[in-house]
Amino acid sequence: MEFQLPDLGEGLADAELVSWAVRVGDAVELNQVIAEVETAKAQVALPSPYAGTVLELLAQPGETVPVGAGLIRIGTAVEAGASPATGTPADSGAADAGVPDSAAPQQASGRQAVLVGYGPDSEPVSRRGRTAATGTGASGPDTGHEGLARRRPAATPGARRLARESGVDLGAVAGSGPGGAVTARDLRGGRAQSPGAEHIPIHTAPPGTPPNPDAGPGRQPSERETRTPITGVRKRTAAAMVASAQHIPQASAFVTTDFTGSMELLDHLRATPTFAGLTLTPLALVAKATLVALSEFPELNATWNEGDQEIVTKHYVNLGIAVATARGLLVPNLKEAQALSLRDLCQDIGRVAELARSGTATPADLTGGTFTISNVGVFGVDAGVPLVNPGEAAILCLGSIRKRAWVHRDELAVRWVTTLGMSFDHRMIDGEQGSRFLAAVAALLEDPLTLLGRV
């Protein structure tokens, strides 16, 4: 039985295999986690839809696997232990392999047993580089059968390309990547050898490139630069930002506002029983002001539909919160945020931020956003010009909140001040609309008591 990569949500086209949790020959149970993949910026643990014995691993860590392509083959214990000479039938002993009784009729009729939502693909996708089980263990001699071919060393796509260009045998390299996969850095680090040859240093400059005059005697290129494969979160963030820059005509606006009233309100609310045990931050109050302003300016909560030549205005807000993580930028969103109180916003912002940082956010958490807030102020930056997320109309940027000299009631005073920036899709939003929206958010933050009726 071959398990193909399912659509993990929102019509995703592929996923990157991060690691295997099983090896060839392992017994697996129904719903046991067999692998971890990364897609739509989320790392997802994949459960097995079958019980049995692992026969083949059809992909290697670091590979990008299309939805519907084979990931793993799971069969019976008899299949796993049969040698080509014995010719043991593949369908014998199904009950002894731990396959549920209900699965046997399905297999006999040619139907695949799958988990709900994992729907089988109509045509299995063949893949190279399979790791097969034989009578002697995880790998065996070349028998002429595709599944029993000599195991292809685990390596990232960049490492395979570099190995081809340099004539290096990946099997001679100790990999440092996930699951022991060889990375391009391993090759450049001088651990690779060509078959039957002494160590061959790998130079990444194209043929004919003159030597670098700045390179010292005996210095290898790897000492002067680091090359990181573009994978996972970085790859998907790059694709989204390129799409934003190329397809969305963007304009920006800024407003500097007196945040003193908001700071005083936050101090007061933190001391109340309602917010006991919660971390109430300025971001939560900015989020509430943004949601109130969006109810007055719904055109900023919309999507440009190029195919149907329509502007789709959403009457709900899935509020995205940009979160910096060790893996890169993630933007989980709060579903139906327009219905949340300030206390709810405080809780949910902390919850989704923790999901993002811990790597446990699901594709559902990270997709479907309608408006985004980016808080660059936590890094000490006064303002920013963010890029609009594809599928949204605008993004708000909160700068640092500092004490500054400010004219208050015609007198110079020291006040808490911040700058709000916003980028918007100029196809949908005119300068007047964008400016009025941003001014409305600023006014609510200058006089936050006007929010109390909506908190």
C-alpha cells in the first residue's frame, strides 16, 4: 500500500519532507506518526493511514514532494521478509501484519484504505531514490526491481546539484542534515570524495572565473562565504514577497500619534481582575483599534480577484499577526477577530505567537488571513514599509513607542509617541481611503476611551 502526500489544507501544491520517524522494516500502527513535513510555513506531523511494516521510503529529507506523490510503502510482514527467490505473494498474511480486518476487503477489491480527508490519488506518482526492504534488511543487492535498487544517499537538492557538477560520490560524504542527509555545506566543507580518488576540494565558482585576489594562501572558499539552501519557511516567504512586489501596486502612508492615553489605559487595565494573569501589550490595543476602524472602512478588508475581475469584500476579519521565529517570518491569524473583546485579543495573540515560535502552528492557523499587523517596534524601529500579503488589501505596521517631546494642549510636554505605517493595494484602495483609515486608527489610540464601548 502506497501512502501519497495528502492535501494538508487550503489547496497546497507540495510540501518539503523534514524528517522520517520510521525506517524500512519498522512495524507501524494506524495513526502512528511516520514523518514530519513543512508546508504553508507550518511543520506538520503525518500519521500513517495503514498498519503494517515499512517496505519503502519514497522520498528523502530535504526533498519537495508534490501533493499526490508517493511518500512511503507499507505492507505485510510477509512482504517485508520475502526475497525475490521465494516469490511470496504480496497479499498473503494481511491479518498477521496488523492490518485492520475492515481493510482486507478493500484491498481485495483494489480500493485503498485511507484516513478521512486523505483521499487517494487516481494515479500513483512514481519517484526515484526509493529505499526498499529486502530479505536481509534495509537494503540489498541490485535485483533489477525498481523498489530493490541500491539506496540513493539522502541529500538536499542543492547538494545533489553540486555533487553532479563536481563529480562527487554522495555515498562517501557524512551528512549533517536532517536524518543524516548530505547538504551543500557538507560538500563544501571538504568531506566529499570521488570514487577511487583522493580528496577533491569543491569550488563553487563557475568555470573560467578568475581567482579571488582577496583570498589568502590556502584559504578555501567555504571560509569566506556561507551558502544556505533556500528551503522551508524562507522559500515560501520569498515566493509570497516576490508575488507581492510583482503583482500588487502598493502605496504607503504614515501617521505619528500621541500614544500616552493608550499607555495609561493599558496600565489601568493590567491592574483589573479581568486581565489578571494575562500579558496585555500595546499590540492588543492596536489590534482592537484596527478592527474597529475596519468596521468603518470595510474596503480595506478585501481581496482582488483577477480571474473574475471582482473585488471581494470580507464581512469577517481573520487578523494576521506577523511573528518572528527561529525558522523565519510566520503570520498566524486570529479567526473571526471582529467578534473578539480586548481580553480575547490579548489571549489569542499570545496563543498564536506561541504556536508560531514552537513550530506547532497548523496550515489552518497560517492561511486565510484578511488583514495583517506587523510590530517592528519591538525591535526598536520607529517605522516600516511592509509588503502587502498576497490575497489581502493592506497591512499595518506598528513602530516603537517612545517618550518624546510633543506639543500637548499648546504646551511642550514629554509624551508617549509612536508611528503607524500602512501599505495598501492601490488597485482597490485610493489614497483618500487609505489615509482616512489610518487616521481613524490613530484617533482611536490617541483617545482610547472611545474604544471602551467596543472592548
